[in-house]
Amino acid sequence: MEFRQLGNTGIQVAPFTLGGNVFGWTIEDATSFEILDSFSRSGFNLVDTADVYSRWKRGNSGGESERIIGDWMKLRGNRSDMIIATKVGSDMGIGKKSLAKKYILQAAESSLKRLQTDYIDLYQSHWDDPDTPMEETLEAYQQLIQEGKVRFIGASNLSPERLKTSLQLSKEKGYPAYQTFQPLYNLVEREAFEKELESICISNHLAVINYYSLAAGFLTGKYRGEGDLSKSARGGGAKKYLNEKGFKVLAALDAIAEEHNSTPAGVTIAWLLARPSVTAPIASATNMQQLKFLMDGVLLKLTSENIDLLNNLSAWR
């Protein structure tokens, strides 16, 4: 397994990011620990979470995922072995998304406490905040970096225009610059990223750690009709992919998986890693078998014919 550099940070990461959105949502501490143990034991090191995970579950208030990751690192004594990425900017109960300086500084302290660490490797703007000047947001990150509480910063869900503007501001005014970008990107939703954002990431050497890599589980083959959506609490997110294009892509994944003695999930990860822009796609797992399928995909080398077939079936232009 070849490690990849995370943007211009010098940080080396294994080419698959474990998504922490399920920790404290669909799986609790014990299962989360098992998955984190297997992930790290297999040589992987990048875990992605957010302060808002998983506020949407009844009885949760946010921060559950960070707390579980923090408990696990403390128990295992492995903080220095892990690269922890978390996010700020989602609505944590104030009624809006915010990247205001005061809010970021307070949110960072809360994340550090839950993670039981004194630094965050990668702190990411979760959502855009058009009501806050970009300079103010970048000033907050600059302060956190100077204080040693954050090593590097990244962004998620910014428009092409806003991402370019932010990068230009950092260059012109000496602010820390985003080193990673986290877009929604997968085999059945390619246009939003590939149309403009991909070239921006490549030209600025941004590491892409895309989310929804498996299209809410659709690309695992778990959901092949509306009757399957109730199989998981996350099943509703896969409904929009139950169409002609989605089924054609799924059939190709089945065939390629059989050819390589793999799984649709493994083939999906392998396709993403063959993209010139993708560094370490994000996917979550709720059991050990799912995790194995994902990690196996990192070692899978697709043929050019495999890639061409998937590209053609999923093309947006």
C-alpha cells in the first residue's frame, strides 16, 4: 500500500479515509472501537469526523463521534499514529451555519476536549458561510495554527468561485491556505466536482478526500430497489440513485467485482483512487465485513478496460 501526501502538508496518509459519521449514530462505542482497531492495525491512519456528528439522532447533541474517537485514542495510546480530521461550521444549535472567528475558536476548543488531544491535524470548514468575510475565517485558523491547536486546514462544500477566492486571499495576504478539499463525489454523481472543482484542486495541489464515496451505500449493491431502503438507517439517502443510470453502473460493478474476486464497494474505491485528483476517499463502515471490503479496494488494480467501462456508464457529458 502506497501512502500519499495530504496536499502540501508533508503529512503522509494511507489512501483511504475512515468516515466517523456513523460513530454514535448507527454504531456505539464497542463496535466503533473494533472498526477503528482493525482500520489502524491494517496500516491506515486518516479518520474524518465533524463536531456535528451525529446531532441528528434523537437524544444526541453533536460531538458523539469526536468523543468516541477521543476515548479510543486515549485507551490505545496511539494519538501520534493517527491523522485526525474534523470539521467546523455546521449548525450546532445556534440556528445557523457559522465560520465567524469567535465561533471557530470556541468550536475548536470543544472539539479538542472531546477528542482528548491538544491538536487537530486537519481542521476543515464544513459549509460555506457567506455572511462572514473569508478574511475573518482565515484569521481564526491562523490563530489556531499559531497556538499549535491546528496543524493544517481544509474545506468542504465550497463553490468553485468561493474556493478560488479563498485560496487567492491566502496567497495575497499570507493567511494559511486550505490544503484539502472534501466534495461530494462518487461514480453516480460526478458532474458537480469534475466540471470545475477538480481542476482547481489539481492546479492548487489540494488533496481530495471526497465524501459519499459509496453514494449512501448504493454502490455497495445493498440497495437494488425501494424495498431495500429500509435495510439501514442510511437507506433513504440511496433512493435517488435507483434509476437507469444507477442500475447500469451497479451491473458493471458486479461484473468487474466478479472478474477480480472483489466486491462492488471495493471496485468503487479502486475507481476513485484511479482518478488523478483523489487522494483518500472517505467511506464509513458499521461492521468488520464492510470495512474489509473497503480496505481491499485500496489494493485492487483495475484494468484500463474496467475504468473505461465505468467512466462511460457514469459519464455526465
